[in-house]
Amino acid sequence: MGKPNDLVQGTLDLLILKTLSPEAMHGWAIGKRIQQVSGEVLQVQQGSLYPALHRLEQQGWIKAKWAESETGRQAKFYSLTAAGRGQLQKESANWARLSAAIELVMAEA
Amino acid sequence: MRWLAQVRMKIEMLFGRGKAAARLDDELQFHIERQTAENVAAGMSAEEARYAALRAFGNVALVKDVTHETWAWVWLERFVRDLRYALRQLRKSPGYTCTVIGMLALGLGATAAMYTVVDRVLLRPLPYDHPQQLVKIAESGKKGTVSWGAPYLDLREWAERSRTLKQIGFFSTANLSRVSFLEDNAGAAQVDSPQVSSNLFATLGVQTALGRGFKAGTDWGSVSAEDAHSLILSDTVWRTAYGSDSKILGRTVKMSGDSFIVVGVMPRGFTFPFGGARPVVWRPIILGDADKVRAAHGMASYQAVARLRPGISLNAAQAELRGIQAGVAAEYIEPFQREQVNSIELQTYGDSLVKDNVRKSLLALFGASGVLWLIACLNVTSLMLARSSARQREIAVRGALGASRWQIVQQLLAEGLVLSVLGSLLGLALGTLTLQLFAHALTTQFSVHQRMTPSVSVIAALAGLTVLSALFSSLLPAVGAARASIEPALRTGSPQSGAGRGQHRLRAVLVITEIAMSLTLLAGCGLLLRSIYALKHVPLGFRTDHVIVANMTIPAYKFAGRNMTTEFYEPLLERVQHVPGVQSASLMTEVPLGKTFQMIFTFAADGNSAADVRRRELQSQFRVVSPEMQKVFGFTMLKGRFFNQGDTPGSQPVVVVNRAFEKAWTGQDDDAGKILGTTLMSYGKDRKAMVVGVLDDERQVSVAEQSKPEVEVCLPQITPDTMFYKGAEGMAMDLAVRTERSPSSIMPELRQLLRNASPELANSNFTTMDQIVEDSYGSQQLATRLLEIFGGCALLLCVSGIYGLLAYLVNQRTRELGLRMALGAQRGQVMGLVLRQAGWMLLAGSALGLVLAYFSSLLLSMFLYGVKPHDPWTMAAVTVVLLACGLASAWLPARRAAAVDLMQALRTE
């Protein structure tokens, strides 16, 4: 995993939850979406993406379902659970507070 | 509902691991395919697109592994893998595996067996509410604790004045030794029928399951007169005697000839007093005139059980009651009665059930089994150390391949766990077997009437101990192995490079500790063997060979209003004497050492002369015997005569006393016979009994105790109008038969004969006098047998420990020894080298062991008879045995060392 996007553990989880909030997606699409939306800044490595997805699934924040993908092949689609939606709100609020705080410190300096 | 999803996930991951792995493969595969498709769309060739996708993905196997790690149950998966690997390792070295399992089985089996006994005897749960609050109150004084209870007036005084006790209930077991015969659907069941106060069940915190308890009368604790013929059944009696009859309440039942109406049934599992062998029914205590006066050991005495108020300690309650009792004792008119009851002894009810010496002996034996377990663990540790140094290379390779230290430790611990689980299974089997072998001794010693099989709590404790054994014996080797640096182990590559000096020293320390602990056990064993030997050579004062004893439960109610002596006992005896092969037969309320029934006779003497005081304090054994008794047991007469056919109801009542009685009565220790002609007791109006003979002393209470004063009265002279007729004849009677025939051939005949006399007697307990004597060695015998086993096992473990260490060292030093011989050392010198090593371990271990034995044998002092706890001969003997065995076990490795083939040894590397 490259240094610039060596995201804090919780941050990747937050990004995944946020990405999944509009619709169910498979792993490849999640990585692609994060990359696109961040303007190619954030590149999620497979080595962290899949463990994170499985961990979130074990924890009950997201659920998985096998369905036909855009290529016609069966793929594992992840979607948010009700609990996951709640978690996303909480984590987003936390993130907003944290980034605002960091901004304040940076502005001061 | 998040937890629901989590639980579903957990279950899925537990049972569908293979499927999940396949799906993960598929998921990652899809990722790569999708990326490939993307790359193709961007204009790459198929081949190029696929490589680019793979490159972008990185290490597929690693991603799989890391993802796998996030799954639930990963720890379990690892654990199972370790176990599987451990099993494979152990299968490869069956000798080592069997040795370790055997050693652990000895230690764990002994501990499990002893814990089963402790659990059954000391830790058994009482079927009452908050049993730790229940206490037993007994009066005490000059003659010690009064065991037969206290008069009603005293109990009421305590109940009225005590602030520390919530409630006092009372009961009477005065006729507990006399079985009651409860007529049921089938016949007559033998039951115990204690009498209880109206508040006893409430004090115990238990209510009837069916019906009601006894109605309270106007006086405190008493039962209302309308309940005088009411009966409460235990669940056992209700089920077995009346087939759980739902209409039992209100039914009239007959017990020992009297009619009772069943008013209640107690819940399942409830029994009181605790620990009796027979099922129980409860009768009410109806107060009478006898309860209006205070008389120490009067006829009306009750045992008191009380419940402490919450938060009150036993000592606080005892202090308070002692204060109250000072006032109560002052109410006694007779001064010598007063000083017998001027204090109070309080015990928790649970403690009152187990005699103090039984508790101590059990704990001592439990401790001994614990020591054996420790020895086994030390031995296994030592073996594992040797094995781990032999496996150094393998472990180093695993380290080199990326196993973390923790993983290596885990692996070795798993091996230890497998071994100790197998060991504990085998141990459990051994322990159960031991308990079976000792079932008779355990039952007679601890009066536990359930089967001694390991309970759930024993299994749980054993499981705990198993894990502990695994940790104990494999943690040290495991940590040692994990800490060893990888590189040198890989480089040297020789199986002989072995462990450093530190490890040898550690193993030597383990072996020395083992020797010391074994010596401690052996010393205890030796002391007990001496005691048993001394006990077996105590002159008992009577013959025990060829005597068969039947302990009869007498259905006295059937003979109400008749003379049992002439209508029951004499005809029965007559018939027994005519059985072929019977030389003589006799009746006796209790045979010597019988422990089934005891009557104590005391003498009233007013006045304050020295003789009066002495006689008042005399507590004499009291036995009713028939004239043939002397022929059966061969008692020696010192002076006068024994009973004979001329002693009839019409003739002068006569009694025979023993030497101890005469000494206590006259206060003098000179010639026997002075007491002859003295009148001791009254049989009724104008019938004073006179002493006609003095018996030599015999051991009648216990083999280890000196003879107690004893009075014997003649059975044919006891008639229904004799004062003590009811107590003497209606409760218990032993039939003693001298015969040349084998017990097994004559017992069925005698049993049939008893059955014909009265059907209830068919249940009589038959045994031989030899067995009774054997049983009376009791705790010593049991403790000796168990310690023999423990000591033997310890010696075996110790010997194998010494052998194991030396054999290993010789193996390690093959090259060095070969070199020494090449340089001119003689074979004898090489042998000496090895034996010297064994010698100093043995000496150091023995020295340490003697110090330990010095202290531990003090714990045994209550078992010892005729030998001091620090008997130098015993200590010397066991030390010599241990040293001899130790040297013998060192002999083999020493010989092998001396037989080392020179060239072979030098070529070894």
C-alpha cells in the first residue's frame, strides 16, 4: 500500500460505507468509485479493500448478495444494512468534526 | 438487529468455512476479470490486459490470507491446526507419548479420585435454604459436649433471649438407631422416623411439596395435639413405598404398629437429618410432662438446629449463647448436672456432619494426591525439555519459515494440551477404578451412601487441572524453545549439539524436587505402615476368627406386651445353635468394635465424697449378652464367673464388669475382684443386680483405644418389667456365631433362619468378626492403602525421572565419553561419572525430602499409632529404599555409557 493513501483504518471503512450508501456495489466498483470521486487521489489497494469489506460484513454494517454484474458474470454485491446506515451517519459526523478541527489548527499555523 | 446479523455471520463462518473460502476465490477472480475487461476496453490486447490487471492487484495469496484473518473463528481454526499438528507429532514418537500420558494419568487420576471423595464428604451441598446460616447448638461442660441434646426448657430459653438467631428448630433422633417399619403397598419398608418440632422445616427454609407441615401448638416450637398422629413423608418414601400416589394426603398408614395420617410430603432431594442411609418420614414432637423439668441427659432431650440472622458470625452467636447459657445452667438444681451444661458449642450444621479427624484425614490424603500430581508434572516438564532440545532444529526451521515466537509457543502448548487431555481421560478411568476398589472402605469411613462416581464439579475441576498441567509442564520448554535463536541451531545441524548447561541444571533441579517430594510421600507411607502393623498386633482381648455376626434390626413393635426374651430371642438362639457346623451362638446388643449401636450407662450418686464424684463421672459401656457369649468370643475371666444357665429371671440378678470398670469404680489399681458382690443397679423393685465376675479388658470401642469401662447384663434375666428392657432389647441385637464352616456357605442358612423368625430380619447385615476388626482400623487402613498407592506411584515417577535425565545426558555426551575413553579413561571411571551425577541428585533430593517429611509427617500424627511422627527408623528405611531405587535406575544409563563403542562415538557427528 502506497504511503499517500495509507488511510487510517476507520477512514477506509467510512469511505466504503459512504460509497455504498446510494446503491449496492461489488468490490471492484467500490474501489473504482472511490478513485473517481476523489479525483484519482485515493487509490484503494485490493490488499486493504477486501479485508475491510469482509470485516464490515462480519460486524454487520454491510451485507452481501451474489447477483449478476454488468458483465453478465455473478459477482458479490455489498449493500448497507440499517445498522450500517446509522453507523455511516455517526462516522460522517465524527469525520466532519475531526476535519474541521484539523483545518482550524492548520489555519492557525 | 445488528447482533442478529453478526450471529448469523458467526454461524455461517463456523459451519461454512470451505464455502466461504471458495466464494472469496470467486470474488477476487471476478475483480481481476473485471479489471481485465476494463483494460481491454481501454485498448489493450487480451493478454496484456490480463497481466496488467494481475499486476495492479498484487499478491492474490496474500490478499486472501489477510482477508481470511478478518473472519470469525480464526483463533479456533489456528487452534485446530495446532492440535492436528500436535497429534501428528505425537504419533511419530509413541514411546514418549505413552510415557507422558501414563505419568499424567497417575497424577491426575489420583487427584480426581481424592477430589471425588472430598467433594462427596466435605463439599456436598445441603438441601436447605442458605445452609451456611444453619448451626447446630449443643450444651457442653465438664464432660465435654453433650451429644444427646438439651431439654426443651433450655431450648425455649435460647429462643426467647437470643438476638443473633433468627429461629431455632429441634428434633429428636433418640430412636433413630431403631428402625421403624412402615407398612406400604408391598410389605414393610424400613425407614428412619425422627421427631421434629413444628418450626423445624421453617428453620431449614424448606416447605412441604404436598399438603402441610405440623400445626404449631400453644407452647413455643411444639406441635399441636391434634397432629399427634400425623406423619410427613419424604419424597423418596412417597415414591418408592406409595408409588407417588396423588391421593396420599389424609391416608392412614401403619408404622411399627401405630396408625398415622399422612399430612404432607417434602420436596424431592430433601432429607433431614442429613446423610442417613435409610429413607425418612417425620413424626411430630408432642411435649409431655418430661419436658416441664430440666434434667441433663434426661429422657426428653432434643437436638437444636438454628438459623443465624443474616450477617451474624458463628462466633458472635456462640458468645451470645454462652452468656445466655450461664443463666440457663443456674436453673439446674443438681450442682453436678449444672457443671455439665454450663457452656455452649456452636458449629455450622454442615461441619457437624463430618467429624474433625475425618476432615483432617481427607485433606491430608487430598494433599498427598496433589503432591503426586506435582511430581508427575515435574517429570513431564523434564521430559518435554529434553524433547524440545532434540527438536531444536525443527523449531528453528519453523522460525526461519516465518512462524512467530508466539506461534511456536502456541504450537508447543497445544502439544502439551493434547497430552494432558489424553492423560486426564486415562486418569479419570484409573481414578474411577480406584474408587470402586475402595468403595467398601470409603463407605464405612465416611458414611457416604451414594456411589462414589465423579460428579460434574469433579469433571470440571479435572478439566481445569488438565489445562493447568499442560501449562505447567509445557510452558517452560515452550518459552525456552521459542527464545532460542534460530541461526546457530540451523547451522550446527547436529542432533548432539543439544541444550546448554542451563537446561541441564534446570532438569537436575526438577529431578531433585521430584526426589524430595517422593521421599515425603514415602515417609508418610512408611509411618502409616508401621501404625497398621502396630494396630494389627494389639491384643484385642477376644478371638476374632471363625465368628460370623448378623446385625439385626428388631421389629420390636410386633412383640408389644410380650416378653421378647422368652418369645423371640431364646427360641431364635436355640434354632441357630442347632444349625449344622455351629459350635456356639450368642446374642449381644453390640459385638466389640461393632460401631452399629451404643448404650452408655451412667450412675446417679448424690453426695460429695470422692467415690460419689468418681461414680457420677463414670460413663460405662452397657451390653446385654446371652450366657454363651464367652464361648463365642473367648473373653478371659479375671475373677468370679461369667453368666450361666443358672441365671434366670427368677434368680438373683447378676452383672459382669470389665477390669477398666472396676478400676473406675473403686479408684484403685490393685488386685481384681474387689468389686465382686457389689450391687450396681436395680432391675426393679427388690431386684438389685450384683457383680459376679470381672472380665479382662478388651478393645471394644476401637482398636486404637484402651478398653472402656463396661457392664454386661444377662439376657435371660431381662423381663418386660425390668427398667431398661425397652432400650436393651427393642433396638438392636447382634447375633454372633462361632463356626468352622465358611461364611459364604453358612450365611444363607442363617439368613433363612432369621427370615422365618420374622420377615424383617432377612435384611440383617451379615459380616465376619475379622471384617469388623478390619473396618475398625478404619482411617489408618484406608489412609495406608491410598498412601501406598501414591507412594508407589511417586517412586515409579521418580525412578523414571532419574532414568530419563541420565539416559538423555549419556546420549548427549556420547562423543565426550568416547573421547575420554580414547584418552585412556577406564570403563569403570565412565560409569562412576554417570553414577556420581545420579548420586548427588539423590543425596540433595533426599536431604530436602527429609526436611519436608519432618513437617508433613506432623499432619499425619492423628493417624499414627505406636510410632512417633519423626521416627528415625522409618525415615532411614524410606531414604534407603529411595536411594537404592534411584541408583538402580541410574545403573542402566551408566552401563550404556561404559559400553559406548569408541569408534562409533567418535564418528557420531
